[in-house]
Amino acid sequence: MQKIWRYWLLVSLSLVCLAGCGQMDGQMDGQIAGQTAVSPTPFVTAGLSTLAEATAVPSPVPSSAPPTAAPPLATQRPSLSPTASPTTTPDPYADLTIDALAQRPYGGGLLEIVDTLEQNEAFARYLITYPSDGLTIYGYMNVPNEGGPFPVVVMLHGYVDPAAYETIAYTRRYADDLARAGYFVIHPNFRNYPPSDSGPDPFRTGYAIDVLNLIAIIREQSQDPLGVLRRADADAIHLWGHSMGGGVALRVITVNHAGYIKTAVLYGSMSGDERQNYEQIRQWTNGRTGEFELAAAPETLAAISPINYLERLNTAVAIHHSYADETVPVSWSEDLCARLEAIGQPVECFFYEAVPHTFRGQADEQLMERVRLFYGRN
């Protein structure tokens, strides 16, 4: 009996253990199954319901909040605001080259008579004005009394201190000589010479522009049968330039090489090489003038200097200079003469003894006789 009791006690204990252990194992399996059934939360979209919320600037996070693993998306996007393009500094020399001056337009407006300055048996002298790039340029013109049309001479004065300059300057005797010989003479003051307006003139290109505008106005206005230039022959224009005016004339005929500009007289002329000119001008002015010009790069100076564009010339040239000139080196005219002869350009070269920069006496008379003959041949 005792053995039978022990047997049933062991069976009962086994059944109780099997029921409890099965329940515990079932609970553990359910927990594991529940963990694997939950999807992980994506990092990028965690806590955000829309793309707009993702790209919005987040509100400040309380100090108690745990640090984020990465900065908010809005701070990771590049700015879409436009970036200002770098500014380009304009080239201050770009409009001063021979090519640039040759490509721009000239003329516009009218030459007008302001007053009659003199009337004699051969010609009348008038005070005139004309526009040049928005400036009013003064000057005078000598018009023969009878006949026409007359060939035109545009007479260009040399350097005179503007504070001491007068419209009827030292060039008067040359202008009067040519008017008596039957030429329609126009003598501009240039900008910066009172009473003309003041304006920019680097490398004396402003003076050349004043002349180029004047030539264009002569061409236009001479066609008016009632205008003040009606007796000017705009198909026969000659230039005459002394010293500074000679350098201006050389620039003009390299820029405008039209066939109606027949000749240019260069008398005691400045150089066609702007480095030579402004190194000399720096000496004359004790360094007060020429800093801008000599700051140009060598290739820029070459592009501005008429000496490098002599092949453009379509104008007969006459050079007059004195070996005794103590103002402008005679070697500059000798060099120009040699260069023009070397390229077959029509040129006449005259060199004088024992006379100053501005001729006097017999040399002066000989100069003008040669000028009249030169104009007449061309």
C-alpha cells in the first residue's frame, strides 16, 4: 500500500509541473514574438509627419531634451538665395586705343558763328562754337570773301598754359596766310582752353576727339546750301598742327584715314610714341602730369600710340622741324620721317637750322611757302 501511495504522489507532482512550466514557456515565447513584430522607427522621419515639417526650422529644444544624433534637416540644406556676381572693374584705357577711337561715331550738332572778329579785304574772321561729346568748343574761322568752295584747313595749336591762352593766339599769322591763299581755315581752341568747356583728355585723346567731331560736322554741314559752311569743300580737308597740335593731327589721321583728309603738316611735332611723350611731359611738369599715362601696361601704350599704326595712313604728310629746337626733340621727327619712308607712305621732310621751336623770320616764311605748295599738290 505504501508503494502504491508513493507512485500516485509522484504522478500528481509531474502533472502539476508540466502545467506550470508550459504556461511560463508560452509567456516567454509571446514576449519574443511581440518584439520581432514591432517595426523599427526610421531615423529621418522620426517624430515628423510631413516633408514640410522635415524642412521647417525646428523650435528650440528644452535643455532637458536628449541630444539629437544629427543636426536638423533644415540646417543641412544649401542656401538658395542668389549669390552676387563678382564686379568687374572697367579698363580705364579701353576707349583710348587707336582701334577704339576708330570704331566710335563722331559729329552731330552744328558749327555756329558767335561774333564777327575782323573783316578785311581778303577774308572775314568769326568767333565760332561747335559741340564735341557734350562739350562746347570755341575757336575761330577765316573765310575768304569771294568764291568757293574752298579747301579746308583745320589748324591745331600747340601747348599754351590754359590760364594765359587767348582764342586769337600765335597761330593767327599762319591762319591768315592760308586764308589769303584761298583756304577756309578753322581753328578750334580744344577742350580745357577757355572759353571752351573742360573735359577729359588722357593722352590728349580729348583734343583728337574734338578735331574728329569737327571734321564730321564740316562734312555734314557743308551740304546745307544756306549754312555757314556752305563754301567749305569738305572733300578737300587738310590738317596743320604745331607741337602738341602736331601730335593730335597724327592721331587724327591714324583714326580717320578717309580719302577726304588730303594732307597733314606736322610742325615741330610731338612724338607718335606715347611713352616718349609722357616721359618728356613728366620732366616739363616736375612730375605733376603723366602718372596715369605712364601707369599703362606696355601693350596698352602700344595700342594707344599712333606710331604703331602708320600703315593705316591714307594721307600725305609733311614734317617740319628745327635742329635747334630746345623744346621738342628733333630726333622724334627724324624717326617718324624714316618710318614713313620705309613703308612707302607719301612724306616730305624739312629740317631747319638755327631757329627755335616756333619759327621766326625767313624760316617762318619758308615754312608757309612750302605748306602752300604741299597743299596745292595734294
